[in-house]
Amino acid sequence: MTLGPLGLVDLDDPPLSLADEAISLAEEYLRVPSGLMAGEPLQLTAEQIEFLIEWYRVTPDGRAFVWARGMLVGPKGWSKSPLGALDAFFDLVGGSVPDGLDAYGNPVGRPHPAPWVQIAGTSEDNTDNLYGQFYEALRDSPALDDFGIDLGLTRTFLTGRPGKVEPVTASSTSRTGNPISKVLREETWLWFRSNGGHALAAALNQNARKMAGARMLDLTNRWRPGTDSTAERTAKAIKAGRDGTLMVEIGGREVPDIFDTEVALEGLRDRYGSHATERGGWVDLRQLLNDRPPGDTTEQAWRQLYLNEETAEVGDAFDPMAYAEMISADAHLVEGDTIALGFDGSDTTDATALYAVRWPDWTVFPLAVWERPHDPVTGAAVRTWKVPRAEVRAKIRWALETFRVVRGYADTAHWQTEIDEFSDEFGESFMRFPHHSSSRIGPACERWSTMFAERTLRFAPDPDGFLVRHATNATPEPCGPVKAGWWRPARKVEGQPIDAFSAAISAVHALGDAVAEGKASPDEPESEAIAIVL
């Protein structure tokens, strides 16, 4: 057995596949779309060919594709988009519909009677990358005359018969119900709820699933963990056992130290293979080495872009992978538990969050998060929404009356009156803790960093993912004395919520202060507990 460079296919005994025709058509008609070799006949690499063999793999009777969905996760410059252009071209003019076996047992395909290929992205810039590759690959090709292709800058049609290739963006999601044959989703690591990516993904999924034989292929760089991108969501679903989905992640040997040039170079060689200039390709690995920090690229970004690794960014206040290791799957609060509270409130634009941390196991619980809703079609925030203040007040009171709250820290912004009212009634269980004060929030964040790094904290399940999403929206902004090492959470992008993260930090600090003052240990044995469903 001889495996291909990606480890997908036994080259001595390859599976039944329609890849031969797709490759022949591509190498006859398509041109290199960009770079120093632009305009030259397309020559596929061994890695690309192996991927296509598996992607076009058919069932033993040759009547269906094995894979209805696919996801190719590769480093920057690996030439994922040209593969998408090839896939679109084959769907448009090739024998892309499995049609059984010939007399020799080889699979055959027939043209789709009405091919409709959608190249999807969250914006025109996003779709232009792949559609632009498709356009340039065909611009001077004899395929335009041979197949009757009306190639346009914004969409492409077949003349005299049904068939088209078109870009679609998040603003196009109202056009559900299209009878598509193929969807190519570009750079889904940049598809978020906030830019309409989640709504776009849902609309495309619905269109693809209702059409017999329709297929979908994602072409993406590695995602940032914890950002809840469509790529991250898709990968989780595949790894959880979603059937009929091919996932190919370009990888290689570990690179413990990217500044060890020889080791880093070997890692790049593993990932880029015959795409590297030293093997006749187009990626100059030495130039990638020159992009290592110091400079505009951080180590984590370099690993993500070129080694195709999941990494949290340098300077991030939160590591989603470490967080996942600290989740206590069966954690739940019971009436009378000793806790501290953290609260970060807003009025309209931001979220409002109430978190608890339990003594003595330091488990962090999301009690409630109120977040501005988004339009299910466009992904845009609903501007008329306001925080339901009565509901928030009721939830705070419920927590104060249900648990033994030894300390509560609440940011005063927008909620000073309510905080003072609760403080008058419950004392230190709910008191002012202004986040704009460096002397308050700075030590709180320092405590969070220490306990998180030492794995002292535990986290209850958060099915809505508020903490991870809000924390990865945040960047640590230095505050207070230069040598103190203090920071406060600040937004990476204006409009992205960070309130759940701030509330959790406040709750941890509140419990830490209460413990330091000897107020966390109960004065008398607790009564029999009653489970609380959160």
C-alpha cells in the first residue's frame, strides 16, 4: 500500500472516483489564475490530485458520491481557492453526476441538467477571492467557446441551456429555496454571527439539503479557537460524528520552537509539500520564515496561518483550549451554596451578565446573560432592543435570596441606582465595583490570570457559549502602575460584547476577597440542599 502525501488514498488501489475527468478537464482548459505563473496551463500537485480523488469518490455501484459535504482546512497559500474554482468548473460543464459503472467497472458521470454553483462568503471581498480565481482561470480559455460559457465579472452562465456560477453574500440570505447543485463556502473561519455568517451558513445548508445530489465544500484557513466561527462549528459537528462529511486538515510534524529555523522549515515542508518553490510550486518557504516575529505577525498568528494550528493569540486574556480542560460537566448549584457574584450591566448596546463562583471548588457558573439579539437573516444587531431591567433585577434578587452570597461585585455603569438599592438591603453581597477604576479591575484581572494559568478555576457547562465568545472578543488592556501587571478587558472590535467575561472576572475576585477576609466559611452547618436548575 502506498498512501498519497495527504494520507487519504492508497495510490496502489485508489477508490472509485470521478476525479479523472475533473482533472483532465482542468488541466486541458484551466489556467493558473494568479502569481508568477498566471496564465500558464494549470498543473495540479500530488496533494491536490489526492484530495480530488477522495472528494469525487463514489459508492461501489457508481450511483452516488460518498461525500455530500467536505471541509478542506489548509495553511495560507496552499491553493485552496483554485481547487474550488476547479470544482465549480467541473460542476458546470463536466460529468459531475455519478451515473454508474462502464463495462470495465470504472465509474462514469453525466453532466448536470441544470448546474447552479454558489460561491459563498460574508462579503463581496470574501467571495471575490474564489470567484476571481474562477474568472481568471477561464478568462482566455477555449472552454468559453467549447462549452458555451458566458463568463462575467459578477456571474457566469451557460448559453443555450441552464447553468450558472454566482457569488452570494450574507445580504443574499433571503434567497432561500434556490435549487443549487454545489455550494463552495470560502474562508468560513471569518463567518461569525455578527457579520451574517451564521445566517448565511444556515440558509445555504437548507438549500443544499433539500436538493438531491447537492454538495457543499468549505475551503478555509484554520480558525481561532473559541470565536464560534462557522468553520469552528462545522469542525465540531464533523468530529462529533456527522455522517457524509469529508474533513481534510493539512498538517505535519510538531514545531515546538518556531525560531529553530531548521525545525520550522521542516514543519513548513510537511504542510506545503509540492506547493513549495523548492519542489516546483509557488510558495517560498524562506519568505514564510521571514514573516516570523518580531514584526507584524505574532507567533500565534504565524502558527495559525502557516502551520495550520489552533492557537490563542499572544496577549489574549483567555485560552479556549485551556478553558475546555477545566469544564466540570456535572457541575450544578444547589440552594444554600456559598458563592460570590459578579455583574456587568448595560442598557442597550452591550450585553448584561450575572455570574457566580462557588466556594470551595471555585467553579464558575453563568446565572444569566442578556444580549442584544441579531436579525436571523442579515445578522445585524436589533437596534431597538433594550435590556429587560425588571427581569435582570429579579434574577439578581433570586440569586441573593437563594444562595449564601458572601460578596458581590457589580460594575456601576448604567446600574448605579439598582446596585445601591441591593447594597442597602444585602450589604456586601452586592456592592459597587466600578470597572473604570484601575485599582479595582486591575487586581481582579491579575487574580483571574493567575488562577486561570494555575488551573485553579473550574467551569460549569455553558451551552450558549457566552463566556468563551465574550472572552475571545476581549484583549487585555494594561492599566494602573506600569510594574503592577494589571489589565482590564477591552474590546478587540467595537460592538463585540465582553460583558460575560467581565462579570466572571468580578465574581472570581469577589470570592477571592471574601476568602481572604475569612467570610467564605459558613458559621453553621448547611441545611439539606435542594437542586437548582439553571
